[in-house]
Amino acid sequence: MSVDYSKVHEVVIVGSGPAGYTAAIYTARAQLNPVIYEGSVTAGGALMNTTEVENFPGFEHGIMGPDLMDQMRKQVLSFGAELVTDDIVSMKLDSDIKELIDGAGNTIRAKSVILAMGSAYKELGLTNEKRLSGRGVSWCATCDGFFFREQVIAVAGGGDSAMEEANFLTKFATKVVIVHRREELRASKIMAERAKNNPKIEFLFNTQILDVLGEDKVTGLKLKNVKTGEESVKDFTGLFVAIGHLPRSELVKGQITMNNEGYVEVDGRSTRTNLRGVFACGDLVDHTYRQAITAAGSGCQAALDAERFLSGH
Amino acid sequence: MATEKVTAATFNDVVLKSATPVLVDFWAEWCGPCKAVAPILEEISNEYAGKIKIVKLNTDEEGPIAMKYGISSIPTMNLFVGGQIVKSIVGARPKPAIVRELSEYLN
């Protein structure tokens, strides 16, 4: 199936996590023939790099993140939606007919657009973190954990992702140290308990990472105790960064109203942005809940909002 | 030209002694981003046949080579020219971004 670039489509969906795929399922069932740009390397979204998802309703025994996304994708296809495995590289959203350009250079036009670009990993912002990325600094435990067998590594962060990564990494590493800036974890109780009960996991609270050390690979971290101000150097051969996410909203900057952190703002409980016919959902909007199920829920809302908008068009 | 598989036995001839630049994709079966970037590398390999060779090294099967090149994240795509690494791309990226990284070797 190939996309017809000559016509004006009813709805284009940008992004393919639980939000984008759910919006696709709903708009496809509403006969709106959605075109979904699922991303050339980000298709499936953040869950593609996770392991077991235990809290998505309907899966008594849990499901692997990539499997869940594969199921959603197949469900999208079963309703005849058009999936494009490419990125949108620019968008013009302020007129009645919205114009989007994809990575291959095609222009696609639509009456409505659902933004579901999700979020990207936040970086610590240290020069050496970038330089040593792929040399011991990683953002993906499921991809890279294997390379840290029998090693002592650090995980930066205090939320659920940090706990999940740390637990997963104990399969390979001899010791995993969670380095967290605050006194207490942000993670949910069940995830925090699991990490605390894991004999291979240790915690360094109130600790800020000042620098990543190493010439051509990570050898250690320069740390600072934020309470006492005391600085120290500890040996690690790896650093996994799991300090949170940033919304992927750069593409619509200047067109769409967003808050200081770059999250797209929507009207009340709806998914309507400041532009007519443009809706936003998932992690792009939500800095509070950020769950697969809430993303899916807001994808559904965006689809219904778009459908309502189009029927009154 | 489609990408080809490279092993310890062929690495020297196929990569280090190659007359054309060779991009080595260090990957593994269990790595999601590796799978995502695989079709993009196939496309680049086909489109720029003759200018660049793209080969795939399975880090599960060829641990010692991955270790020798200090691979600790995958996918890592190292570009070898005359047996030396001249560029290292870490992590899956969209096609235009990879082509841009390789541009000086594609003309």
C-alpha cells in the first residue's frame, strides 16, 4: 500500500507509541483512513526498549514491551490504516490544510493532525557524557546491558525507569549502583522495593554526578554529595542514564503553544491544541502520568476529538 | 548491493583490507534499535553500492571483535577506511542523518 500524496487526507498521525497507535485504531475504525508516520527508527516508541510490562491491563502474566507494540501495530493494520515507516521532518499546521514533509521528501496534506511524538531520553548535560556515549555511557539497558557482564556500573536516576534498568542490569553486572540526586526515590513503591531487595543493587542518595571520567571508555564518575558538598571519585565501567524524558516537540516549536519544558498544551481535558484541527496526546502532552495506558487513553481521546472536528468541518 | 555478514574469519579481508570504505554495523538479535536501523542500512548499501560497503557483525557470535573495538552500545556503526576507524555512529538514526554522517565518503 502506498500513500496518495495528491489528495488531502482526513487525518495524519505523527508518532507510534501507545498514543499514536491507539489514535490510529480509533480513526481507522471511524473510516477516516488515517496515515500514520510511525518513525524510521523510533517506530513503536519508548516501550520498544523496555522489557516486561506488568501493568498494562489485559495481560495477566505481563507482556514484553516490543510484543505489546507489535500487537498494537498489527491491530492498526487490521483496520486498513496506512503505516509509513518514516519520520515527519517539518510541519506547517496553522492553515485549514496542514502540510507535512516526510524524510523521503514527500509532502502530505491533511485536514487534521494528531501529534504523538512522545518523548526522548533526558541527558545529564555533561560534555564527557556525550563524548563517551557508546563507550560506557548508555541510555538503553536492554540494548547494552550484555556488554557489562561482571562489571560494576552506575545508573543515574530515581524513577521507575531507573529502577527497571538497574534490576535488568543485575543480570549481567556484579554490582549496580543507583545514583540519585535526592533523598528519596521517585519510583513507585513496587519498583523501589524490588530494587532495594536486589542484593546486587546499592544506592547513593543525595548524590549529583559532576563528570564522567575516562579517556576512550568510562572508568569512573566524579560525584558530589549535595548535602555535605563533599566531592569524590568512584570507579565504574558503565553509566546508564535514566533521569527522565523530554517531550519531542521541537518540530512544532513556534506553531503550537507549549509550556516552559516543551510539553504541548491542550485545552482542558481535551486534546485540542491552540491550532484548529491539531490534536496532541501521549508523552508529548503528559508530564504527570506518563504510562502506556494513559498514553493509549489520550490517543483515543485525540482520535475522538479529531473525528468530532472533521464531522463539523 | 545488499549488506553482508562478517565474521572473525573474514574481518581482515572484508573490512581491514578493503579498497572501498566499509561501514561495520555491530548488532545483536535482542536489540530493538538494531532491528529498526537494519532496513535503513540495506537501503544505503544498495543506493551507494561501489562507494561504500556495509557489513554486519553479530556481537553475540563475534564477542572478541566487538570487545577489541570497545563496543559497549549497539547499534554502533564504525566506518573503516584503510583499516582505520574514521567515524563512529552510535545508536539508530534516520536515514538522512546516517547519509549525512557518511556524506564525504559517498561521493
